[in-house]
Amino acid sequence: SELHEPFCDLVETLTERFAAAGLGLRGDRKKSLFRINRDVRFSNDKRPYNRHLSAILSPDGTKMEQGVFYVHIGLERCFSGVAWWQPSPELLLAMRNAIAARPEKYRALVAALKKNGLEFETEDRMKRTPRGFEHVTDSDLAEAIRNRHFYVQHAIDPAGIHSPALVDELVDFTLRAKPLLDWGRAIQGKAQ
């Protein structure tokens, strides 16, 4: 409770700031947060399910939409991310097709992110190129096509989580990651 309310305030403040910046991301105190506890009524293990607070701000304000901002404040680590995380098979195929068909746009995205001090994370990348994309031989494009997710991360200093400057830091990070949101939205057909 003593952590939950300030975290809810952070989500609401970020929603206001993201709207002012034209990022098209919003959240709410109830729908955006992940639960800390599981149902422990009949369990001998009463420990919390999660040892962190986390929330997603998305275009529709729910956790089900793609092209999101994620914030994670925990005992082990604190970070935020902008992601197309676990896109539907149709959207992932469309993203891969876009990389293969318009490599210059994908490379421009990578360059824009790099200019902003960001780069794609490679966690959970496929070992081999998916079927149907064997013709893509450029190593940078082949690696991109093997991605299951497209996301960038920003480490948050745990000492600064109580600082009002945290909101500015997260808004700045999200603005730097906006090319990723725009790229995915254009593919998804929801360009803003």
C-alpha cells in the first residue's frame, strides 16, 4: 500500500505527460498495473507473486495492446522499456515482411534509435531464420527477422525512484524510443 499509491500516481503522471508529448500512450490506476499477489487463500506459501511493481501504458490503456511503454520497479532491478512484445503471429509476420521488403526503412529506424542512444535488445531471438525468409542474406536484416519481439530498454537508478526527476527521465526515454513506436504503428495500420 505504501508503494502502491505512489506507483499509481507515477502511472497517472506519465499518462498526462505522454499525452502532452503526443506519444499516444495512456494508463490507469487499475487496468495498467500488474498484480503483486496471487490468490493465496488455500496456499501454504503466502509470499507475494512478484517482488516488483510494474505497469504498462498502451494506446488503449490496457495491457493487451501492442506498442507499449513498460515500467518495472523492483528489489533486484529497475528499468523501463518501449516494446512490441510478443506481437500476434500476424503482426510479427507483417513486421518481418516489412524488414525484408523495405530494408532502408528498418535501417533508418535502427539509425534513429542509435542516434538517440538506444539499440534493440536481442533477448529470445530465434536461432535460425524463420521459414520463408531464407532469401534475406544481409546479416543485420536476418538478425532482425529472427527477433520475436522488438524492444529497447532504459535502466533506472534505484536511488532515483523517489525523485520527481524520474518522470522527466521516463518521458525523455520514451521520446527517444518514439521511432520504434511509429515504425510498428505504421505496420500495424495505426500510424498516429
